[in-house]
Amino acid sequence: MEILPTPTKGTADWRDYRAVKLANGLTLLLVHDATSRNSSAACAVSVGASSDPPSKPGLAHFCEHMCFLGSEKYPGENHYKELLSLHGGGSNASTSMDYTNYKFHILAPFFEEALDVFSNFFVAPLFTQDGTGREINAVDSEDSKNRMIDGRRRLQVVKSLIPENQHVYQKFSTGNISTLVHGEPNTSTSTSSSTSTPTFSSPSDDSSDVKSAGTDEEIKQVRESLLFFHSLHYSPSSMTVVVVGPQSLDDLQRFTVPKFQLVPPTPPQTLISSLSDSFNSSKTKVEILEAHKNKFPLTASAKIPPAKAFFPNRKLLTMLPIKPQRKLKVSFPIPPQRNNKTSSPLRLISHLLGHEGIGSSFAHLQDAGLVTSLCSGSSINDATMAMFSIDLTLTEEGEEKWQDVAGIIFMHIRLLATAAENKKDSDLLQALWTEEKKLHMINFDQTPPRSAYSTAPNLASSLLYYDTEECLVVHNRFSETVDIGEFKSLVKELNPQNSMIERSSPAAWKEAEANELSVKQTEKWYGVEFMQTPIDEAVDTWERSNSSQLLSLPALNRFIPRSLEIDASLGEEGKKPRIERPLVPPNLVKESSVDEKFKLYHRLDDRYANPKASITVLFRNPKVHHLFDEESKCWEYNNASEAKSSLFQSMFAHVLAQETYDASLANLGYYVSLGASGVTLRAEGYNDRLSDFSQFIVHTLLQGCNDSKVFTAELLGVMKDRRVRSLESFMKERPDSHANYYTNMLYSPGEGNDIESRVEATKLVTMEELRTHIKGLFEDDSCCVEALYTGNVNLNEARGWFEEARANIERKRRTHSNNNNNNNNVWTPSPSIKALNSKTFGSDVQIHMQSPNPLEENGALFVKAQCDTTSFTGIDKRDLKRTASFRVLNHMLREPLFNELRTKQALGYIVTSGMESEFSSSNNALEDYNLTKCDSLYFLIVSKKVSPLELGKRLDNFLTTFEKTLESMGQEEVDQHSMALQKKMMEPHKNLNSEANEHLAMIRRFSPMMQGNPPFKMFDEIAEEFPKVTKGDVLDVYRNLCLKGRGNGKMVSSFVYGNKFVLDTQATAQGKGKKLYSVGEIRKFGKRLPTFALSSTRRGVTTIAGAGANANGNGYDGLKAIYAVNRRSFRLALGGAVVLGVFAMFTRGRKSDNKK
């Protein structure tokens, strides 16, 4: 065994490292993290889709799937996942063009056992015949999911431009049944978005199980291909392993080295002799050998000859997206950059062309109303070639003037070429390079390490490319100077003749169709149609363009921190990370609480030794999403209010983009989020500049839309267009997103909270209405303002900042006195969710909807089971036992569900379960603020194999069977789940943002009902309750919640039908329960349900807080922030709003893994 150089680490990194090379050639990195409760391991293998045999596209990805399904030492298909689930762990894997990465995490005491199971996937995997036949269905489902993603569709089209057999990058990487079994594209289903709405075909017999993907002989050929591929490519010299945990480096080395030393350096002879004659004589074997022979080493130091893949042809590439978008992409094939990572001038070129400050192409195009976003960088970074791209999102006017937009990009490139030719500007280029070098090293030094589960796979893949000394720092390390000669040479590659121009929008497609010179083609793997149109005249015009006086190089950054000192009051000990210290929550500063309208919470960081701070200001105001109804004395959700608030949020970010860009480069950031509680402003970064920066943001925010020179009707039009397209694009999301959406509509049926109504409300907003609305948000002197200032800042500094901000706010309120108050006791709203249980309605509810996306093959089932009692919020101890029992049940469910419906029955790629914690309150302005918390279980399945109705039957069968599983379970196994949960929940925070998020969540929710500090110790109390949970407690919760007709909890099941399944209202009408078939029916039924809110004196029985029609809280206020699968979808449904992860914080320690 050889000792390798130790990685270079940053100042804020408290971990210890040791690197070794095993006798068999495997590189191993050991990482000791004394603060972690979990241990994690990752194995990266230098083989990916580029090594797929042409007769089996997707084989590398399929191999990744199959590795998890047992080994010779541990043959049980579910042994690995069951072990991880029982002890608080999870796993995943990914396949790129160059490498495959496997990872897992588990509670530290069980790491050695799990590592042995993990290592055997690379020693002797089984790849059983039966498992191969079933898992191909999972890959096929994953491929079906990917086909609806516009980014993947565009990538497949771009790959199709590579001439046949010209370059391995053209290979299809995912695979499906057709490619893996037959080596051919799946031609049965076209995903072309230009086709008419497809007809819905009847499903096959729903009662049948999902069958194998091919005949026995076909599956045998696939299995033998897997075995040979694995034995050839998964050699130890091609592998890097990283293990991270609280164990000492000696202990990690002691039990890791013997396990991975067993990975055979060459294919075992027993395997070679077991292969059939038909495989040994097959084309596939020859192709696997050929790909292995021609595979390039990934190390950055390897000398690999360039290989051209793309050949620009002065033609415009046009695609029709599934979602309503306007994309323009300018790309340039360039020489590979992997060998000169620290000195490549591409880093400076990307920085300059992607700059958003004054004088940049973005600033000019934004001011002209032509773009809303621009980013630049390497879109392909292969060992033999690279692609540099500039991606732009266009406005409606920018779409019409796309050639002018591209022209500005070429002018900006010309500016760089000119700058490199004269000394003054080339000196500035060197200064900008030095500045980038300084900023990257500051951030590297001052960034705490990420979790073990993130660190292990990131380092494992880095070690494939870079040596052990560089693996941590390489992306932040710059050479002393930039070579101006190389800079000029690379800029020269970025010319119109060498450009590839892509457009993706409905308007672009219509233009291309109308052009008689356009040639329509079809990409073979996804069946995506695209067009190529000659643009010789445009290319010639761009070629003649000169650098514009409107553009300039950026000035040096004024936001670079001057001091990185830790607060002196912490002494010498405070200069070192002390993550093991107990977390002391922030205190309500007494002076600030005298006036209840202004509160300051403060905490001086004594754990991270990091010169950073976080400031959050919450402007409590129900008008953000609500309108006061005089007759009912209630705040009702109002889509016009929500639209105005969201539009202002987008306009504010747009207006400040140029002015705050330099700050973002210096790690100073801010964002504004909207919720039922009000407007939240967060600013964070190095504390040296944070105070002044945040005061500037507060001051600008308070100005609202008053500056008519920047908050113009034209800008409002751009933001309305963007929001409308964002809302409409949600209807093209996956079917599980839609199933979740319909369920939420039932639980929070506010008037107009459906997508169509919100689109209409957005279109109707005027500039005058917007100004009036925003004044009501920030100039209402009855509304409270609460601030949380935490980090490297002492109490006196926090007080000074708060008083300045307070004076600014009060000055604004005095200048614009507001007499618009509806009530002196302003209710602080929370999402008011509805209650569905046996006390309020007699049966379960089913929602049946056809997918609004006619191209979607998959169907989905989303089932939500709501508890009929409140959950523990840190106040009433009577809720504690049931809350802990509920969480233990949730922890138990996911793995058995996945094993039965995903692994054994192979229903689809996505099979999962989880929990949601939602908050509810009365929305009556005359009532005291009373917050309650409700827990629910959810089950989610996405499939194109069987109909949604059949998915419901399979889930019902599983839930019935799982009761027997619980009954036969011993208390010892319950205790293991409880201990795993306790350990995960007590995992200490590792960075300031995570800590601030949790504390803010408590302040946001509980401050209005508390005289002092909120219940910051809520998680600690729940964690302490876990060991007390018995099997009987879990069974009681399960029977009450999950077994139909036997408990008080009730289920809402949303069935969404893809184009493979007909929504048959007659068939779905059979059986008990309420059936709903339209948005109108969902909303009408939801209004009948009472609000989930309990008085402080009655427990266990849901009480009606006013009539159902008066309980229309906005259920979109981050309601699904904890629902990992659909988090992005619901942000889209919010019109692009950034929603603070409040609910996510209530699931601290719970990780959601999309397992494979």
C-alpha cells in the first residue's frame, strides 16, 4: 500500500484526511469528521456512457442500476437497502458520459457492516437473470420520465448533429427496453411536441404483473453483457473510493482497505468461462472490448489528442419546447481545457461574458428589455473536445430581435479580443484574473465542509481527474497570471463562423416552418423534431460587427471583504471551529421587544469560526396573499394580491441585478420571499460588508415601485409575461406534480388558487394597482417587523444595525401615513389547510384527472393520509408521543414500499413515501392567533406499465400486508428505527445558513403567540421521545391512518392518467368514497371541509374554525417545501417565486433519497 499526498484543505475545514493507493491499484481517501453522526462512502468508476457498446446503448447506466441488486456474498436483492433504511441511511448512484458514481450513508455504528455490502457490488455482483429482466423496466420508466424534460430533449438534438461514428459523445446514455434488448431506438412512441394530441390507447389487463422486458434468451444476452462489461471496466485501477465518518483515520483504514483490496484487477477466470458461446461470438462482446481498448484516461495530466465532434455550418438550429419558453443559445466548439484547469483563460472569458454588472452585454440587453437572464460557461468538457456556451432567456421583444441579441454577444467577444491587444486593458485583464483568484481562495478557505453524503461522491469523482493533493482545492486554484497569448487564441475561437446558434420557443418554430429553406429532421432516440435553417446573412453581419461603445470591461470589485477576523469577544478559542458545542438559540433582545411592532433576535456564532453573518427581516403583513373581507371579518386568499406581490418580487430582483452582481461574486447575497406571513428579506455573506449591503437592500425594498424610471409599465409587462409562462409551464410537468397539485387544491380550496385563475389575475394587474398594493405592504404602521441577526456579529453591532433599519422603516411609514387598517389586531396568517377525517366526512376521496400534457406517457398516483390529531409544536406535551410515533412509522414505510412495488413488481422508476408537516390557523381577524400543526403520510408512484387505478390496488394490497409486517416486528427493530431517527435529528448544524433557517422557521411561526422566545428546542424534545415509542404506538398510528374503514384518518387519492391510459369515469365510479373529476368539483368539495385548527383546550378532535367557505387560506405558501420530489414543480406553480424553506426545516435530519 502506498501513502499518497494529503489533500490541501481550507481554513474552515475541520476534517482530517489520509490518501492511500491499495496494492490492486485502487485509490482510497479516508476522511475523519468528528462532528458527524453519519458515515458515508462513495465509489467512482472511470466508465460511463461513452463506453457503451453500440449494440447496447445505455449499458453503463443499466450496470449502475443492477449493481445494487445483490452480490455473491450478500445475494438478497433488498439486503442493502433494508440495512440502510433500518439505520437511518440512504443510497443513490449516477452515470455520466465519463464515469459512474455510487454513494451511500448510514449511522456511524453500522458503517462497517454496510461498507462490506457496498464493496461487494464491485467484487462479485450477481446480476441475476430475474433481476435483469425486471430492472430493465425501471430504466425504461426513467427514460420515459426524461423524455418530457426540455433540457434533455435539446441535448439529444445537439448530439444528433455529430456525424455518425465521429465521436463517443453522440451516444444515447440512458437506455430503455428497445436499446438494451434489441439495440434499437424506441420508435413506438414519438415525443415530438409538434404532433397533434395523441389518441389514448387502452391499457393492457391491469390484473397482470409487470412482465420481463424480453425473452429468456434476450435477457440472458443482456445479463452476460453486464457481467463482461463490469468485469472489464470495474477494475481497481479505474476506481476511487472515499469514506467519511466520525471514526478515526486508523479505524477507517482498518476496515476499508481489506474490503476493497478484494476487487479483482482482471476479470475472474470463472466468469470468463461461464459466458455462453452465443455471447462470446456476439458483436456486443467485440464492441465492449473495443470500447475498453480505446477508452482515454480521465486524469487531467493525461496527454490525449483532440477529436472534433461538432462542425458549425452557418445554420440555425430550432426546436419546439414542451414548456412555454424562449431560449437562445450561442455555442462554440473549442479545444479541450481539462489539462490546464488552473491556468485556462476560459475561466476569465466565462467570467467576463457572463458578467451582469454595468457595461456587460447582459446589462445592455436587460436595459433594452430583450433578455431576463444570461449565463456562460463550458457546456461540454470532454477529454478530447469542449463546448463553450452562452445561454439567454429572451423577452417577447428579444424573441423578435434575436439576431440583434446574438449580435451584442459577438460585440462583447470582440471587446475582449480588442482588450487583449493594448497594454492598459490587458493590465486590467490581469487584475481581474488576480481578483478572481483571490475571491476563489477566500471562499475556499472560509467555506465549511459539506455533509458526509455530499463530500464522499464529490471527492470520489474529483480523484478520477486530479491527484489527491489537488482534489479539494483544484476548482479554486488559479495560476499566478493569465497567459494573454492563450487568452487571445481562445477568444479567436469564439467567432460567428465557428458558432452554433440554437433557438427553442413556439415563435421560433413557427418562423422556421414558414421558411422554405428550413429542413425538418427527427432525432432518433427521443423522436424529437428539429429544423436547420441557413442564416448566412446573419453570420456575415455578426462577422462584420465591431466592439460597441455601449460595452466595457468591468471595474474591480468593491465588495471583496477587507477583514476576515472573528469577533474579538470569542477569544482565541473562537478562532477554531467548535461544531460539537451545543447550539444556543438566538435571544429576543429585550430593548427591541418593548414595542411589539419591532423585534430583534440575535445570536453571536461561537461554533463555526467563520467571518460570515446572516440577516433576515420579516415584514409581517397579511396583504401579501390575502384581502380583508368586511362582512366575514376574515382575511381571504386573493389571487390578485398574490399576483401583485409576486410580480413586485420579480421586478425588484430584476432592477437590482446589475447593482448587486459584484456583491454576489464576493459571496454577498440576498433574496426576497413571499408567504402568508408576509415579506421576508434575507441577506448573508461576509460580515465585513454585510451591514451596509443589507441596509441598502432594505432601503431599496422600502421604496417599493415609487421610482417610475425603473419600475416601468414595460418592465411590468416583461414580468407578467414571464410569470404567465412559468405558471402555464406547470401544466407540462410530470404527472406526480399534477397529482400533488390537485390534492393541495382540495386541502386549500381558496377561490382562484388554481393555475388558470392565477394566470388570468396576473394578466389583469396594472402599474397603478401594483404601486398601491406595494405601499400597503411596507407603509402599514400596524404591521410588525421582526429581524434575526446571527453569525460573526456582536450584540452592539446587531443593535446598531437594527436601530438604523428601524429608523428607515419608521421614516417611510411617517412620510406615507397609512389609515387603511382593517383592524388593529392584524391577524398573522398561516396556510389554513382543511381537515378530512371521520369526524367531518364519512369516506375517502378520489380525484381522477387526465394529464394536461398530451405527450406524457406515465400515469401517477399520489395518496395523502392526514392525521386526525395535532402534531407537537414544542408547546403542548400531550402531542409529543403521537408525533414521535408517527415519525417512526414514516421511517419504517419507505424501504418496504420501494422493495415491493419498485424492485419486485417493477411498477415504475418513482416509488416513494414520506411525511408532510403542515400548519393551520384560523383566518378570522377577530380571533387570537392560534397555530396548529398537522402531519400526513404520502405515497407516490409513477408508472407507464399499469394504469393509475391498478396502482391504487397495488398500494392498497401493500398497506394491508404491511400491517402484518408491523405485527410480527419485534420491539428491538422498532428501537433501531427510533434510534436512527434520534441520531439524524440530533445531527448538529454544520453551517450558519442551516442554523438560521431553523431558527427563522420558529420565529416566523410562533412569535405572534409567544411573549418570549419561540420553542427553539422543539426538535430536541421530539428526539428525546423516540426511545419511548413502542410497537403498539406505531401500530395504533398505522391502523388509524392507513387502513381504510378502520381508523379516523382519511385518504385523498389523486389519479392522473397519461396518454397510455383512458380515464374511464364509469370504471372509476365503482366502489365507495367521493369521486371528483374536475377543478370545479375539487374546489366545491374542499369548501365543505372545516379548517384543521384546534383550540388550546381540546385535543384529538378537529374543531371547525368558522364556516368552510371562510377558511380559504393560501395553501401554496411553501406547503410542499418538504416534498422533495415536487419542490421544483411547486416553485414553478408559484410563478418562479423563491419560497423560504420553512417547512423543510421541520424535517431536519430527514433526507429524501430517490433510490435506484
